[in-house]
Amino acid sequence: MSWPTFELVRLDSTERVAPAVADRLADPGVPRGLGGYDLLDQARPLPGDDTADLICFGTVGPFGRICVRASTGAVVHVPNPERITTNTVNTDLDRLAGCVRAVADRFPFYSADSDPEDWDRAAADLRAALAAIDPAAEANHGFWQTFVDDVAMGIYSTEEVLDED
């Protein structure tokens, strides 16, 4: 994997996505996957959401989805699409972009042979940067809180992120 960088990607949407949401996902776009999520090839309503309020544009792990709520513009994480419960990511797509940029700008967090103090320092730096961009990033059990907790556990060393041995 290459060094993480911030990049906005113009994302196409299926015809079921409201025009205003589709336009926003296409221009200026959404951040390329960084910080634990990958982009879908096309934004689409969450399966099972007949109102088409949750528009998915990214994946997290095998089942999770990153979506924008069409009715409010909030960005949420849906851990299990069959249950349609949500966790906070960001207040809106602009603040998501700001948080992803902050994560990319702070990288590298620490090396594989670093001490737990280095992990804590990186997590504290990230927590402060993310909260300054969007207080919603501090939400209990939220996407960014979980990411920062993982950083504090030593999971995001440079070697691990870059998949180096």
C-alpha cells in the first residue's frame, strides 16, 4: 500500500439517490477511503431502507457501511445493514473530508516498535484534531472514537498501515 494521502473522489450514484445528495457526492466528492473505510463504486440506498434516506458510499469491514443521511446530511456508520442501527461519523460530508484530511496529515502515527506512550500521544493528537473539526467525531461508540481507540492500542503502526513486514 502507498503512503496515505487525502483525495476527494467524484462518486456516481444510482438513480434511487436523491439528486441533491447525488450532486454533493459527485462535487466536490467524498474522501477516498482512509481511516478504516473503503469507497463503493457507486452510492446507493442502504438495502432494506425503503425511504432511501441512508445513502451508502463506503464499506467498513465485511458488513458495515458508511452512509450519508439524505434528510439531514449527517454521515453515519451502519455496522449491520440488516438491523439499520447507526453510529455517528460526522455532522456532514464537509466535516468528514476535514477529519479524513486530519488523519492523513497526522500519519505516520508511530512505528511497529514504538512504546504505548507513543500510541497514546498519537491518539491524543488525533482526538484533538478531529474534535476541533467536528465535535460529533467525539461521539460515544462513534466511528472516529473507535478509530482513535484503535490507534491508542497500537493497531495503526506505519508498517501495519503500509502492509510492510
